[in-house]
Amino acid sequence: LVFTEEDKYGLYSNLLFKYFLAEGIVCGHDLFVASAKEHPDNILKELPAPLLDDTYGKELGDEAAAVKSEDFQDSMKIAWRYQNLPKMETSPTTYTKFGHYYDVSKKMSPELCQSVKQHSFYLHEELSFEPKMKAWNMNSGYARLLQSIQRIISQEGFDGSDPQKKQRNVLRIGIQSLGSVLWGDDICCSDPPEDPHSLTKFLYVLRGLLRKSLSACIITVPAHLIQNKAIMERVTNLSDIVVGLESFIGSERETNPLYKDYHGLVHVHQIPRLNSLICDVSDTKDLAFRLKRKLFTIERLHLPPDLSDTVSRASKQDLAGSAKLLSSGCGAMAIGKKHLDF
Amino acid sequence: QGQFTLLRDTQTDGSFLVHHFLSFYLRAGCKVCFVALLQSFSHYNIVAQKLGVSLAAAKERGQLVFLEGLKSCLDLLFGEEEQPGQPSPLQFLSTSELRALFDFVRVSLTPTDGDSWKGPVLLVDDLSVLLSLGAAPVAVLDFIHYCRVSVCYQLKGNIVVLVHSNEDSEDEENELVVNSLCHHSDLILWAEGLATGFCKDVHGQIKIIKRLSLWQAEEQDLVQTYQYKIQDRNVTFFARGLSAAVL
């Protein structure tokens, strides 16, 4: 369960959301998109196009094989998107096999979009809640969404209930702007809210559904609007991964020279510790993102070099060495204001 | 015997303690009732296998009663109408009443004829989730109290409960529950993140507080502090500042 705290204007979290869905299409997973803000069909029309190259077909085959072999019986797949900046001298194909690259300036072709089954849930088009759900004691919008998800999971056999189905596939669920006023929840407007437990109950039941089936889910939430911080703490406990996006738009950091190459910061609040005592802790916790014309990348946050008179130019060995590191934002940063041609 | 142990974590994940106690009590031959609210059965099973215990086998022979919260709530909400005589232990999702959960615990740990297990143990992971699901803090404390009377005093068993807390937490209900439990516990294991921040070789610090002051008026609580590093099958503890990476 990937829980994303939206940035103030929702620009970048939307992008991350679309990447999750696009990756699903490219991997051949089924999609379920839920929103109260835009119609899911519109969201699906706006997905970024994957960067294709000659070995695309082979990569897809490898990816699909890797995905299937990682499936546990009844535990969920966690999608942890970590976009690496491709090094300038190497092409993306020789890079990590986990995930694909996307070109933000192009839209995904409709044929590719239609290649997987898509289910959508647009709150304002749904019928009003059914009587059985009164026993749930939860916000009706959330309850309807849960019912819808559960129905898809059992009908399409993602929970292994249909032994006839030979090929097991993964369902990618994306829920946009949960907790906002549009869902009928008032945690973003009032403190104390009328029903502080709706969101947490929803997450708990969703977690149960995810654990029981082959699905992964990303949720974006306008966390900066939620008045009651206790809810955010509880929500963090109930999620597997919690990522916060902080954009620099309109904040004082926009003009801070430290951050001049980036558009925002990525805060990883929590990573999952599933099926093991340990978790996969990365070396650094300072991550920043930037949106270039074609690529959206997340890199390690690096201080720009202090270019005084006695600056020591980054030697060729240093550059080569740093280029070997995984998230090589440092390759770009070490250059600083001077341009180095390769 | 009759001990109430509180596992507490702050700024870090204390679930390794839960895994430890689970395998510890199972290996000791106790009958364990595990109320697992946050993770699925397979998660605990896989970790327990790394620690040398099979949960599935324990369940088969009746040594382990496992309440998988996530699965039960799905059965409750999406399943057919339940039989009138058997309310689901997760009833509180709709009614905010923890009575059914307590009955479940009591029934699972009451020894039946033919049981040859050593003392019963109740393990809860984790209690803070009950607050998220709509239970009032007072109800949670009552539930613990009832469990304590039943398991610790009547059945002479032990209870181990995990709670989360945060520094400067704004979750007042949670803080209330945690503080109250701290006062009533015999032993507190408190896992914290390091004050100096994140470190690769030392994952955190654990404070072991033996509440001697509960039983004897003049005694002070005994507090010991260690640091730890979690590995795939093991957790190593060492004195503060003496991690293997430093020596």
C-alpha cells in the first residue's frame, strides 16, 4: 500500500500517480482507477508514453517473468518506483531492469492503453450506497469504493478464487485525492472532523483486500490540508510505504540556491518490513525530484559545489567513479555551472 | 507468570520484538493466542520460519490460536450474514464494542481437557490499530484490563502487547492509552530510533524497564539501555556506542 502525501498543488503527485498506472499498462497488469476529482477515463488518457527502444520487446518479457516469479501466494506486490537518471553516456537499456522509463511530453497511445483491462470508479457516477453497508459505520463514498474493489478482485480472480484461471495477473489500484472534500469526508476542512475513523477504517479494509489478493495500490492524499495530525500518524501506521512530495512552488525554497536544480523534495517516511525482520534501507534519505521536459526524475539531493576561486575541478576519475553509483544525480551535479562535454 | 509486558516503539518499528516473543513462547511450549491486527498470517509465518518455528504446524496442533485481523474484517464486511451465536471478534468495526474480542481471547486461552500446554500467553500486534478502527481509548483500556484479569490472574498466563507512540504526537487518544499501559506494566521494552538520526549499523536503541516499583514501595525501576542491529535471522544487542562497526 503506497501512500503518497500530495504536494500543495497536486502537480507532482499526479505525475507519480500516472507513472504507477503507466507502468501497470506496460507490465500488462490490470488497472483500477478511482477518483472523485477527475473522471478516470480522462486520467487514463493522459498517461506518459513509455520510452521504447530496440530491446523493448525483450525487456518486457524479462520484466513479466520477473514479476510473476516474485508473486507470493496471498501477499501483495509493492510497487516502489524509483526513477533513476540515466547516465549521459549509457543508454537506459543497460540500466536496472526494474521498471521502465517514460517520456512525459508524449501521451501513451490508445492501443497500448487498451491492451489491459481497466476498471474505473468515479464517485459522482456511482449509485448511492446499498443498505447492507450501513453496518459498516463508514463514510459512504469510501464504503462504495471498497465494495467496488472487492467485487473486481473476486470477479476477476485476483484473489486466487478461480482455480480455472491459468495466468495470474496483478491488479494495480490507483486512488486519487483520498480524504479530500470531494469524497464526502470533512477531515480536510474541520478539526475535529465528524467521523475521524472513516479514513483509517477504509485503509484497514483496503489493506486486508490487498493482502488477500495479487494487487498493489497507490493512494494520493492532500495531507497538507488535513487538520487533524493524529489521523496522519494513524494512517502512516496502516500503510506499507509512505512517501511525501514537497514541491518548491510558491515556497521560500524556490529561490534557495541549494535547491535551484530541483523542483521539490521527496520524503520517505516509511518503508515496508514485509516477510522479514529487516527492511531495505537505502544509504541516503535525502531525495529530490525534478521535472524536465521529457523526464521526471528522483535523485539524491546533492549540494552544489562551492565554486570559489580555488575550486578543484571534478577530475575525470571522480566523474567516472561517481557515475558508477546507482542514483547518479551526482554525475550531473558535480559539473555545477560549468558544462562538461562527454 | 502473570506478567504484563508492554512493547513500545517510537520513531522506529518494534515489530521484531513481537516476532521474538511469538517464537519464544511457542518454543517454550506455551499456548499462544495471537491477535494479529496489522499483518497477514504469511508474513509472521515467514519470519517465524527464519527464527526456527513453524506457525502453521503450531496452529495444526492447537498450540497457536491466530486471529488474523485483516482477513476477519473482510469476512465480516463482505461475507454472508453471520450466525447469531458467534459474533465476529472484530465486531467493533461496526459497533465499537470490544466485548466480542475479549470473549474470543478468553475462549481461546481457557484450557480444555487434553491440553498439556504450559501457561497461556496473549500476544497483541498492535493495540494502536484498535483506536484507528473506531474503539474509544477507554474501551481499549477496559479490554486490556479484562484480559489481564482473565489471563494473568485467573489463568496465570502472560500478556505481551505492542503499541506505537511518537514524540510530540498529536494523537492524544493513543498517548493516553500508552501512558496508562506503561503505568500498569511489569516490564516495558521500548524501542526507539537513535537520537542522532539514521544510521546503517545501529538500527535503534532499546530500553528495558523492569517495574520493580510496582511491587515494592522502596524499589526503583531498573532501566537498562542497549542498542541493536537487526539482521535477517537475528537481532544483535550491544552496549551503547559499542557497535561492531565502531570497534
